Amino acid sequence: MKPEPITPFGRNMMKQILIYSDSLTWGIIPGTRNRLPFEKRWTGVLEHSLALSQQKVRVIEDCLNGRRTVWDDPFKAGRNGLVGLAQRIEVSSPLALVVLMLGTNDFQRAHQNDAWSSAQGVGALVDVVRQAPIEPGMAQPKILVVCPPLIQEPKGDIAAKFLGGDLKCVGMGAAFAEVSKQKGCAFFDAQSVASSSAVDGIHLDEPQHHTLGAALAPVVLGLIGPS
């Protein structure tokens, strides 16, 4: 009997998922500059939930505080999500899935964006993922767009940075869903299960991380399929 050929995601192969996001996923504890441990961040909850479903999955976090979709931070370099994304896909390949959860920082005070603008930024990121120079024979990863929870009234030390963000972000869910449909991507609205923290109006409290990770597990499982 001939041996079964090895494919990137064949039977019993580890599946890799890249999470491309910002401080909401990095795990800033609202009101501080401290970070939740991996097992308490939604990415860790997701990985654990998939493991309980007998999935051999590795969740790779690429989460940079302050990252926008396609805009530069005028005060801090390297926050434009387009820059280097193709190389990150190449570095982590083969990938079964890329999860894009960005948009919150598009509404910082330095930008005059609305929900439509941010959604177009997400669409541009999708295009880069699909055009990334992965090795010949590797499958193009599926893409899941996750719309972050809406900004509430910004509070604390970051209130000035996000002044007006709660008004500019209105309509994110619908705008992100429309772009995802146009691009043929899977979509999940985090606002349907979680909300931004009442402490700072931006980030996720620990219980929200757990809720989001658990809610995304069946969505991700449906996209990557059984091991």
C-alpha cells in the first residue's frame, strides 16, 4: 500500500490560525497598562475550546497596541496594519485561517473616520492576505473578519486619545458585515456577545475575553473543519 501523501492540513496535521489584531486582543487590562495572561485572553480561550473539541490547533497572536487597519499613527511608528502584513502571512504559513479583528484605533482622535471608512480598511487587509507570497502548493488561508465591540464613552487616561470615538464608530457591525460579504469572507460581530469595558470604554474585561473566545470557537471550527 502506498503511503498517504502529506498535505498542509491533512489528517492529524496541526492547523495554524493567525490572529491579526490590536490591544483588544493583546489583552490590556482596562485602566492599566498590564496584560492578561494567554489563557485568559480570548485567543487562549479559543485555543483551549478547540482543544476540547479534539482539534490540533495552534493560535498565533500578532496583536499590536494601537494598530489601525490602513492608517498611520501620527505619534507612534508601525501602527499601519497594511505594512508588513503579507510578510506575516508568509512567516506563519501554512495557515488554515486568518482572523482579522481591527478597527477600534481607526476612531482615535487623530482620524476623522466613520464606520464605512474603517470597513474599507478591513477590505484592503483582506486583499493583502489573499495576495501574500506563500510557498507554491500551500493553500490560501480562509479569512474571518471579526468586528470589535463598539466604543463606549472613553474614560481614564485614554479618554483624550479616543475623544469622539463612540460617535464615529456607530454602524461598524453593518459596515464590516457588508465588506465581508463583498470580499467573500466569514464574518462575526463581537458586539453580539461582548461589549467594551465600562472602565475605559475601549478594551475588554476578562469576562468579555472569555465570552468572545468561547463564542468564536464553533465559528472557527466550522471554518477549519475537523482534524
